[in-house]
Amino acid sequence: MKLSFSPASPFARKVRIAAIELGLIDKIEFIPATVAPGQANEEYSKITPLKKLPVLITNDGDVILDSYVIVEYLDEIGGGALIPGYGRKRWQAKTDHSLLDGMLDSMLLCRYEGLTRPEPMRWQAWSDDHWNRAWLGMARFENRDDVLNGPFDIAQIGLACVLGYADFRFANCGWRKAYPKLDKFNQKMLERPSVKISVPPPA
């Protein structure tokens, strides 16, 4: 299998963590890819018009988009339990993951707003709104003991990637002081080899 990725992408990190946990990491060839707003990448656009990371190309040549769908595919072929199979726990895990993915999307938009948009065109209220979505999401998970102390699954992986991206791109945002339970959770997650070795390089 081949996976397009960037070490800086929290979405690609999610897939890497899952692949390690499922014992599939050695069966995946990692293909570096660069995508950025306003920059053409015609070759990558042929794989996915959305031009998002990551993309998995299976051994049969099928293209699988979206980090959650890729994790679900790996979980199935690896015989794992990262996503509950049925019932209330399944829908809760999927909902939690959707919230976490939305938080990452908002943080990424904040990053792009400050990095790539010309300064006279920046919209602070828009950026603040997106940051607030991520911040309030952290507040919600601060009070989710079922996630923080539950089994290692897609929600815990997603939360670890959110906190890792906050450290990577918004190092001075103060999430540890504001959310001590998340800080404790993050320290526990970093004891797992899959989480520790996938930490993004220094920004």
C-alpha cells in the first residue's frame, strides 16, 4: 500500500498511529506530498481533486480518501478494534471523531489565515471564530472521562493528534494550563510508541 503524507499533517499522523497499532506500518510505503492553498500540484490533483492529505492507494490500486476512512479500512484488514463494531459505542466514537476532525480543520484554517493570506486581507474575526471552535472542543473533551480514560480507539487517536497539532503550530496557546485533564491524557498518550514516534518535527 502507498500513503501520501507529510510529517506535519495531523491527519496523516492519525493514520500512521493506527498503522503502527495494527501492525501494518511495514506494509505501507510513505510517499511525501506537499499541498498548500494557492499552490498548484497537478499530479496530486489527479489522485484527489480535493488535494488533501492523506490518501491511501491499496495493493489493488483503489484510492481511499479521508483519514477516518483510511483508519477504518486498516482496522478492518488488520483485525483491530480501533473503531467499535456496532451499537451506541460505535456511533459515539464516530461522532467524537467527527468533532475532533472539525477541530483540526478549524486549527488548520487559522494556520493558513495567518501564514498564507496577505496581511491586509486577513479577517481576524473569522480566525478567532475558528480558533474558538477548537478551544471549545477541547473544553468538551476536558470533561469526557469516558474518552480520556477509555480504551485506545479512534477518539483517543484523534484527540492526541489535536493536542499534538496545538503544540506544533500554536505552542503558546496555553491549552495545558486551561485543560489539565487533557494535559494528563496527552502525557499518557506519549508513552505509547505509536504516538511518540509520530510527533511532528519542530516547527
